[in-house]
Amino acid sequence: MKLSSLRKLSPAPAIYVALLMVPIYWLLIMSFKTNAEIGGGLTLFPHNPTLANYKAILSDPSWYMGYVNAAIYVSMNVVISIAVAIPAAYAFSRYRFFGSRTLFFWFLAFRMMAPPILLVPFVQIFSEFQLIDTHIAVAIAHCFFNVPIAIWILEGFMSSVPREMDENAKADGYGVIGFFTRILLPQIAPGIAATAFFCFMFSWIEMLLANALTTVHAKPISAIMSRAGSVLSANIALLSAASVLTLIPGIILVIFVRNHLARGLSMGQVR
């Protein structure tokens, strides 16, 4: 790129990214401070950096099991959502049946529903089935919100795959399972990555349902942090370290699926 072109670039994106990083940086430096230093005044970096906050979290089961519990039900939710959405998206992509377009629209409309609306029904239903304080209860509850958007995303990718590919695969002797695993799924791998990312993000950051459906053994880290105390009276340094650790799974996921995710976000289409 020529120097004249560089001069024409607007500084707005760089300024915007810098502003986005300010809260992250502040959270990070607070995690290496003590509560005394945090309450002592404004400092741009820790004067006496310490790992005591991270050590306290990683050595206490009441804290680190929150990450384990969240990782379990989030993984279950992503797998279930994608497994259900793939055949459903294929049906909407390849077939037209009575009410298909209306039903397809209402999937997205249902996704716009706020989780608190279904809080009481979910608690009562899972209580009747004795699933309160289990990972599967949270995973299934999150599926009600993730499956519709997963179907929408995957339908767009499947519609971009030519129908002739289905016919050619059938002529070559592929069965349903062989066609999906060897031909269709590799073609829509970016879409699956994008879908998994969005399902992961919703399930990982959702707190209300996860908190209401768990009590002790399946309590996620977000619920543990919320009950640790109010902002003014809580151990701010410890909560800052816990918050930094909650960012790591999302960063790892983005690193592993970044290539597919970039293609998925640019190639997907909703018709």
C-alpha cells in the first residue's frame, strides 16, 4: 500500500478498538492488584503485581468448578443444537411443505424472546423431571434459544450448495449418512463453525436460566461471581481475576475456528 493511501485511512477504527480495549485492560490490571491498591487510588498499572487472586480461584473447588460446570453444559448445548439444526436446516433448504416459510420465520421470532420470559416454566418443568442442578437441564434450556438461530444460519449455507450435488451423490451410491458426512458437512464447515461460535457465546454468557436451574453441583462461574457480593463490598481483585479467566474459553474457541469463522461470517446468507 502506498504512503498516500495510508494517509487517507481514517483513524476512527483504531480509536474505536482502543476504546474497546480500555475496559479489558482495566479488568486485567485489577486482577493483578490487591484490594488495598484498588481502593487506594487510580493507577494505570499494578505497583506490586500479585498472582494471589488467580491462585485463590484455581485452588478453591467452589470457584474453579464453576468453570468446569459451565464448560460441560455449554459443550452439551453446542453439540445438541448443531445436531438438531443440521437435519432441520436441510429440510428447510431442500423441501417446501405446508407452512415451511411461516415456520421458518417464527423460528427467528422465537429467538427474539428474552430468557426471563420462560424462567418460571423451565423451573417447574425441570423440577417435575428432577433435573434441577444438572448440566443437561441448562443445556436443554439454552437449546430453546440456540436451535432456532442455528437453523437459520445453516439453512443459508445449505441453500448455497447446489441441489445437483444431492442427486450426484445419490447416483454414486451414497446413503444419507455418507452424503452428510462425506459431502454436505465438509461443504458447510464454515457455517457449522459460525453456528457453534454463536451457540457457545449465548450459552457461556447467559446467567439467569443457568443460575435458576442450578443450586450447588452444576453452578456456573457467572452465578458464583454474582453471589460473591455486591460491587461495593465484594473482593474486587478476586472478581477481576475470575472475570479474566472467563474470557479465556472464548479466546481459545476463536483461535481454533478463526479460519472457518471468518469464511462463515462472510459467506452465510439468509433468504
